Amino acid sequence: MSSKSYFSGVSRRALLSALAALPALSISARAQTAASGDTLPSWNDGATKQTILNFVSAVTREGLPDFVPPTERIATFDNDGTLWVEHPMYTQMAFVLDRVKATAPIHPEWTNTQPFKAALEGDMKTLGATGEHGMAELVMATHAGMTTEEFQKIVVDWFATARHPRFKRPYTELSYQPMIELLAYLRANGFKTFIVSGGGIEFMRPWTERVYGVPPEQVVGSSIKTKFQMRDGRPELFRLPEMNFIDDNVGKPVGINEFIGRRPIAAFGNSDGDLQCCNGRQCLAEFALACSCITRMPSANTHTIETHHSVASTKPWMPLPRINGPSSI
């Protein structure tokens, strides 16, 4: 099966270019979608939308040469910048910084120790200069030394109160509506949808099913090492200060092989690193069918807080995302 059959004239980088910053579909929006008969109502009518529709039709209709049985209809999605916002920093990084501040009282040495000093002072330039090693040190200090259940509660509690610094909304309300529609459309056509991210798997699993409809067992990401132990007579999984990273380049196809066990026939992302999932013959060969970059453009006017130039959205310039009610995890 060749990707050229369905994407002729449409570059992979342009295929999902600049997905608009809109929240997940509400129940009423889904009802309107069903009533209108438009499977992807937030997508512009054009080559990109039609290419996806043609592809899904070709791989789901028995008797066609490119028919793919449901057991092999695997679609993978990057998370940050593909399914939800990633600026001004990754959401998990915001979580890490908040955890450093929350636990600093029991670590007085952090006030004079990098990278903790920079994190506490909000000195992002110095923090960035510490590189991957500094980031890893912050993650280990804030993610380890507790049971898996204790960490999950910390994550859930943080999402209940944390707000995006620009939108002033819960992070779980800032998913991209066109992508929520695409996830639902693929699942309605027999696809199994997976998230494949460099983010922490235990950070994503508590909320991905509610926000994206992707259950925890279909989330692939970086994971902290755990060990089994008895604690107060109860069996527990204890989180260790060691990580298995799924990086945003060659690590993703490795993670797909290790955790999914099937090659995706469609992969969606927003960076050059995601092309490793869906564009390199040495990785996933001709199974690469849909991967591209979000292109961030300057604001169209002073009333627009964040805009995305998008062939996927219903308008070329999208204003502040609509909010579909309170977030709950």
C-alpha cells in the first residue's frame, strides 16, 4: 500500500498543517455534527480533508485493493502541539515547576542548587542552559519516591486547579477540536487510536480517556521505573528515580514496536521528530500516511490571543478557544 495513492499533490508536512486551537467537542457539538452529516465539521473543505476521507474510505471498504482489516487499523497521535496546546511550555513542564515549588519547603538546599534554584526563581534562561540533564533532575525529584497511586492523585489534583497562563483555563479544556473530531471519525471507522508521546505515560493516563477518548492502555510515553514492594501489608508499585525515555525522534517507532506491536497505517504529529513515526522507510516504511507540522502564525488582530493558520479549521484564523464547560478528571 503506497501513501502516494491517497496523498498525491498534498505534502505530508502540509497534510495537517496548523491544526486550530479549539477545545474538545461537547455533547451538543457532537449532536450537531451527527445532524449535519459532516464527519469533520471543523475542517475546511479542501484537499486535506478530502484526502483523509478518501484514505479512510479506501482502507475500510472490502473489495478494494487497499482494504485493511480492523485489527490492523492502527492510528498514532503525538500529544503536545498535536492534540492540545504546547506553548509557552509543555504542560508537563508546568507541572514539574509547580511540583518543585510545592515541595521546596522540605528541600531548603534547593534555594542554592541548580537547576532547582532557577526553577524556584522562574529563571527560564538559566534553567534552559542546564539542558536535558537539568530537566531530568527536576523530573526525578518531583516524580519519584512515591507509589503509582500517590503520583496519580498528585496529577489529578494538579489538573483540577492548574490554569494555562495565557488562556486562564484548565489544560484539559485546551484540546484541538479538529483533532478530537478526527479521533472520533477514525474510531467510528474501525481504527484503534493510540497516543505516542515523549511525555510521561503516568502523567497522561489519568485524563486521556476523558479528554480524547483514548484509554490508558493505548497511551505510549516515557515511563519511570517502578519496583514491587509490600508497604504496611499492602502490595504497592514504588516509583524509582530512573526513567525510560521515549524521545521525539527514533524513540517513537521503537516505542510503537515495544508497546503496540503493530505498525500504524496513519500517524499524526506536529514536529520534524514525529516524521520518524511516519515518514522514514527505515522506521515505518510505506505505513506513513499522515504526518505534518502545526504552523504558528502571528495574531490577526489585537483581540486574538493565540491564532493558528490552518487548512484544518473552519476559518483561516482562529481566536481564543471556545470552552465547553468545566473540566473534570
